[in-house]
Amino acid sequence: MSSHVVVLMGGWSAEREVSLVSGRACADALEAEGYTVTRIDAGRDIACTLAALDPRPDVVFNALHGRWGEDGCIQGLLEVMGLPYTHSGPLASALAMNKDVAKHVFAGAGIPCAEGVVVTRAMLGRTAPLERPFVVKPNREGSSVGVRLVLRQDNDDRLLAEDFEHGDEVMVEAYVPGRELSVAVMGDRALAVTEIVTDEGFYDYRAKYAPGGSRHVVPAPIHAEAYQAALDHALSAHRALGCRGATRADFRYDDTAGEPGRLCLLEINTQPGMTPTSLVPEQASHHGMSFGTLVSWMVEHARCDA
């Protein structure tokens, strides 16, 4: 059993505040499970901070979200330092964070995805690349940061482009009507399907994190055939990217013409939110696993890929 665990949280990405919440919850749970925990709000001197620790950590619990913490950068650093860490390795993390590249991998694995195209911010300002309605999102962010729905009646794409603050690469994706579903994968097992219900009209950053912005229904009340397909696609996506540990796959489920409907994988998250009420812990709880047991499992399955 690992004894000294460093929990990395915070960082300097657009998802800093979400990461702090995840990191604190994981650190508290690990301490309650008997681990010695060092909490680190990661800065750009993180390599020096880790190297100076005495005793050397047995495992790094990566609770960072967004760029640098989720895209393969911190994973590569930990590989070089020889520190076992939770969640996916550098390659899988980098592939998952790049939505366009991930879509190509998923398509090669036979997983249905929403139609999408990557354009520059300037191109988006000149013309609509897809027929409305469509969804605009950063090509390399998570946690629904910067996600917007462009409706048929919206006719000023320039405004959308001018205040888009999340990089020059923009993923434009055909809007899939219907319901929002999510599936957690833990190791080699897909846990459950959750339906995410929001009164906001669209599941964006605000709906995800604002109090009362959304509610979770697990198991999702959908057709059994669609439920099993969501489990299968989530596990296939996890394996196609070479992920390890826990991931979360997000889907749209178009049942507007009846059930079973059409499933479309949107993306896979290699650093899912980790509070007791987050989607992955909720699905683990659905199978009788406590939050403490879940984070302990992550620690005990930590490793370096190299």
C-alpha cells in the first residue's frame, strides 16, 4: 500500500477553481483512508516543488483539470521524475484533450460521434462552417469551458468569434438534439449511464457548476439497448485512446424520433471531476463503492507509463 500521496490541484488553467474543489475532496478522503497526504497548489515551479519533498512521494494524485494538468504536460513531467501518478498517461491525455484528433481515433474504432470541424477564430467570424444549430467549443479545453450553442435565429457570428477567449482553434460541432448522458469507466469496466438534466436549456459551464444548474439521474431512464450501447462505446473509447484509471465519456442521445435513439460520443475526459457528488463518484456509489474507496483504488493503481 502506498503511504505518502501528493495531491496536485489548482494550477493556472481556466479550470483552476474546479480543480481546487476536486483536489481538496480527494485529499480529505485519502487522509480519512489512512494515507499521509501532501497538498500542492501547482505552480510553474512544480518540478522543483516535487523534487524538494522529503520523504519522496509514493504516488502523485493528479487532481488538475484543463491545460497543462490534463493534456499530457504534467504527465510527461512525472514520467521524467519517475513518480507514479493517477489517471491516464501522456499520450492518452494529449489525444483526449484535442477534440479533433480524438474524434478521428473514435471514428477508427467504430464509435459514432457528432459531426464536427475545426476552424480558426477568424474563419468563424467570416462564415458559419455548419448549418445551424451548432455548438462552438475550444478544441483543447474541458469542463464545458467556452461551450456555446448557436441557434438558427443567431445571425452574428462575428460577436461569437471576437469574444472567444480560449485559443485560436475552435471546434464547431453539429448540435444533436435530445438528452445528455455520461458514462464513467473504471479500469476495464464501464460503471453506469447517468442522464444529466438541466433547466438552463443547454448544458454549458454554468449549468454544470452553478448551484441547482443540473441534476443527475442514475441509472439513466433510457431504452435498455441504448443503455448498453453507451456502456460499450465508453469502454471502447477509453481503450482506443489508451486511457487508464478512471475516465468519463459524454454523449448526446437523440431520442426525438423514439427509442432506441441515436447515440453520439462528444468527448472523453481523462481527469473527471472528483467530489463526492461528481459524476464518476456517483456512479461508483451506485455500485456500492464509497468515495474513499474510489480514490484509494486510483492511488493503488497509479503508475508511470514508460
